Amino acid sequence: METVVWSKPEDQRAGTPLLVMMHGYGTDESRMVRLFEFLPPEFTFAAVRAPMDIGDHYGWFLLDYFLANDFADVVRVTNSVHDWINSVRSQHSSVSLLGYSQGMAMASTLLRLHPASYSAVVGLSGFVLNNELLTLTDSFATKPPFFWGRDKADLVINEDATAYTGEWLDEHTLLTARTYPGMGHAMSKTEMADVGAFLRHYVLR
């Protein structure tokens, strides 16, 4: 990953739990950096910039309104992020993931391809990829903790994607699902308080 913004200087990261944060399609890592102050300070946060240029912003892989995707592109970028995480993993007590919008698709795909590598996952206003080839990889010895926050009236994530996401999370994860009326396709301070409680419970305790 060429651009990563860290919440702590390198000499203060050793032994801390790491939360890797992935932004949505058509934005950048600054969207995640703004969340640092609302999350548990015991963590080290790493806001990662997606590699694909989209005008003046960035994305993880191409997709359309129906959230169609190319499996080869998804696997390529997911493995790239996983390789980067492995390059810093030894400095930290654990690694968890947080993804917003398309970043939630990334976070859940990292979990699906490498289920033993991540302690917990947070998905915000996003979706889980509905891909037959990816489904073949789903194999969890134990259900991983997963927080899913959204507004039921979010118009960016289509109904079919939301329905599949709910079904997949119910089947495969230890799910904490919360909804935030009026939030839209965004994130809120109330939601961050719930994310903080989730991370304290499943990672810090």
C-alpha cells in the first residue's frame, strides 16, 4: 500500500491491536482518518488508500450500481492488502478490519479468504460481495465477530445487495447489527460509539 495514514508514530505501535481501515469507492483515506478520535485509543489505526484512480479519488475495484465486480480484480487487490497487513502484523497483538461502503466489501472479502487472520470486522454502510467463486472459499472454524452498521433508508446500496449481506452475515458471523435512522450513506458519532463498544468487547477484553 503506497499511502497509509497511521494514528500513532512507529515507536508507539508495538504490542497494540491494529485496526486497518478501508474507505469507500470514490473517496480516500481522509474519510477514515476523521474517525480516529472517536474509536478506542488503545488501538493503532491505519487508514489505507485504495490503489485504483477514480478521477481525483480512489477505489478498490471497479463496480456499477448493481455492485457487479470482476472476481480476478477483487482477489488481486484483496491479496495485495493482505500481504501489506502481513508485513506489519508482527508489531501488533492482533489485527482487525473496518470498511466503509466498498471498504466493507474489502474487509469481508479479506475475512473470507483469510478467516484465521483477523480478530474482528466492522462494516459500515456497505455490503458483502455476492460472488459464486468467492462463496466456494467460505469456511469458518468459528464464527468471527462482525459489526454491521447502516441506515435502512440508505439508497446507495441496492436492496438485493443488502438482503444478501444480511443473509451471509447471519449464516457465517457472530453478528452485531445496528441501524441508524436518518444517517444515510454515511457514518455517525452514535455509530462510532457502538463500534468502540464492539471493539472493546471482542478485541480488548
